[in-house]
Amino acid sequence: MKIAVVRESAAGERRVALTPDAVRLLVRAGLEVGVESGAGAGAGLDDAAYEGEGARIGTDAAALVSSADVLLKVREPSDAEVSGMRRGAVLIGLLRPLERADLAARLAETGVTGFAMELMPRITRAQSMDALSSQASIA
């Protein structure tokens, strides 16, 4: 399974969807991880840190997106990213489907499954996946 992380396209977004520590765990589990060069720069994470944990660094975001089984984003994808995703791929991030019905419809039309992390239940069993609590703690 191929996982891809590209630079965030939202203006001012400095976060990155995957840290080098998380890359290590995914690679150990037998997954292939591709990271766009510079994806972690805004968060102070350089390409060498990702590469050191087993990620493949790529300079062509479109190629990473089109070959991914799973695309990890912090914020919702750009139109170009959605267009580049293949049918059957999975998108995970803060997708705002209640505000962006157009994005949800487009994902459905293109055969992409989207997981909106901000809608994960805020319960103890799901706490490790609760994006809102973790971001609130950081703030």
C-alpha cells in the first residue's frame, strides 16, 4: 500500500500530515510512504528526517497523488489534487464536509473515499484519532 503526503495547499498552513516518527511506524508495518520534498518545512521537518525513517522523497506532487492508495492531508485538498487521485483511493484529513458539500460530492463522483478527521467521535476509544482535541491541546 502506498501512502502519500504532499505540501499543504491552503494559504498559511504550516502543519504537515505525517511526521518522520509516524513514517517509521508505517514503513515498519510494510507500507510505502512517499513525501513531497519540502512538505514538512513549515513544521520544521526537513526531507532528510523523512528519508531517514524510510520515506521516499519526491519532487512531483502530481505523481505522488496519482500513485497513492492513501493521501494524507492536514486541510482539504486542492482541485488539482482531487482530479489527480485515482478511483478507489482514500483521502484522510480535515475535510470540512459540512461546509464543503462541493468537495464531498466531487470525491464521491471520482470514487475517492474521504475520512474527515474533525468528525471523528470525541470519545475515549477514539481519542488517539481525535484531531480536534490534539489541536486544542497544542493551542
